[in-house]
Amino acid sequence: MIGIPEITLGILAGGRATRLGGCDKAWLERDGVPQVLRVARRFAGEVSGVLVSANRPDARYPSHGLTVVADRIPDVGPLGGLDALAAACATPWLLTIPVDLVGVNECLLPTLIASAGDSGALAQDDDGVQPLVALWRVETLRHAVPQALNADKYAMQALQERLDMACVRFTGVRFGNLNTPADLVAAGMATS
């Protein structure tokens, strides 16, 4: 069974946030807590370390004890972040969570672990498949992501299908995303 010492949390925070005017979603605050810290704290007792995939230099990350990795290959979307996280990950397993997730239930990681098999598992909530909410075997990623990048196949779900990752259904659950001003309002976040 996969345990805490074997899992690193990889927070995907490298997006451009074009629908939010380019603001850095990692530092959007909800109840006074930046999103990146909210996600890191949520999984603190379940993982052995945290990496943040971010492409904007920001001194706040190290001041909060967060290790940042930038995309090694720019402009390829989340696959670039996944590539950077896999290269920097020191554990056999990587849990990826997008920084703009509103919330996840307590059973997320245990359920993904139970379903992971050899390649990993991804989540599906009531809104559909959430390919960035996933548990990945790092060794497999280090081989599969470069192949996908070399073939110009950047779709996360296509990679997951090729890896035959289990899709775990979380019935009655909505993780939510902070993609638009309306999403911020719905999450109770101030807009300026």
C-alpha cells in the first residue's frame, strides 16, 4: 500500500489565468489564506513534501517553505507543469492538484491510493473528469510525458488513457474551480 513517505504533493500553479485578467491564482485569498497555502495545508498530513509548478518568480513561495519548479518546456499547458514536477519529485508517487480547486473531500487521496494500480488514478466529480486531480507513478511519468511532448500530444486525458490510469468517481462531490470572476463570487472571494 502507498504511504505518506512515498507521496509528494504537486500543486499546479503555472497557468496564465486569462479569464481572470492574468492574476496569479496561487495568491488569490479565500478567508485570508492564499490558494497555494490552502492546498498545501489541506494535504500536509497526507504527503511527505510539496512542490509547486509555477512559472512566475515570486519570493512568497520560499518564504512559506514551498519549493517551486518552473516548466522545462514552456507553453505546453499543464503537461509542462507535470513534466517539471515529475523531474523534481523525489518520491515514487505524485499527487497533482490544481491551485484553483475550491476544495476536496477527506477521502480523495485514500480513494485514489486504493484505486491506483500500477500507473495511478484520476478523479471524476459531479462536473466530470478532473484530469489534474490525480495520483501518478513518477517513474512512469518520467517516460510517458517526454513521449507525449515529442509527439505534440498535450492533452492530459489522452496521457492518462495511454497509461491506463483508473478513473475514480466521487459521487455527490464537486471540487469546483476558480476560473472566472463568477467562480470567485460563488466561492465567497472578494473581487476587485
